[in-house]
Amino acid sequence: MIKLCRSSLLLLVAFVVTGCSGIHNTIGPDKMQSDLRESVEAPVVVAEGESPFCKVPPMELPETPKLVTLPEPFSAKLFFLLDKTEFTAESRVESQEIYQKILDRSFGEVVITGHTDTSASSAYNEALSLRRAQKVRQQLIDFGVPADSVRISAEGEYRLLVSTPDDTVEVRNRRVEINAR
């Protein structure tokens, strides 16, 4: 058995050595093509270093997506006359500029929060702050801001800008805060 294995191994080694030398002589550093390839009717032209069997098509890179930059958050305050949903003279002028900035920047969400001072009851102030927020929301929509991007809330007298005791008139607390992002 061992003799059979040895002779098989010797035969295999001899075949490999002679087989490789035959290939080396047929296609080697001196000869670019084998005799078989030369006899083919339509020979393949291969540049040096290429293979006709491993031709890789040029890789197309996907287009680099453009970065979308979100606008910087924006906030503003508009102030109201006592016990009304009318702007102060200054805020009336500023409101148009603020609305235009919001429209120009195409924000995805605009949050309007109404506030009051402490000059009336909490329940009344809650309702007044809601009416103020609704007024500004409607003006923004009329100006061209999409209605589905504008939300409102009412804080009444609970988040004062200037801390005051009850029944105090303070114009800076009678406001609507606009936060756009």
C-alpha cells in the first residue's frame, strides 16, 4: 500500500513538473499569446495587464446628494394694547417684517404662544391670550405661510416676561411669542 502511494505521488509530481513546463513554453514571458489563441477567428485584443475574462465595466459613482440646510430657528415677540387683540404701534410695524422673514425662510413649523399681564382674572387672561395667538396665526396664513405649519397655544398670565403682582398692567407681558424652526 505504501509503495502504491509513493508511486502515485511520484507520478503526480512528474506530471505537474512536465505539465507546468509545457505551459511555460507555450505561454511565457517570450510569447504573449498561445498557439490556440492565434488560431481563433476573432482574436481578442487585450492591452497589457488586462484579461478578456475579467473585464470590469467602469464603475459609475452615484451623484453626491446635495446637502439640505435647515434655516436657523427664529423667534420674535409682538406686543398688544391693554385688554385687546390689537398690536401696539411698534408691533404693528414689526409684524409685517416678522411675517416676511417667516415666509422667506420656509420654516417647517411655526409656534405662536399668547400671553397676558395680570390685570384681569386667570380665566379671562387665558381666553385673551388664545385670541391673540389666533389673530397672529390668521395674519401669518393670510400673509402666505401654510396653515398646517402654524400651531398656537395660550399661556394666559402664567409665564410672565416681567414678574409682577396680580392686577398689574405691564405691556411686556401682553405679548405673542413666535418661534419658527
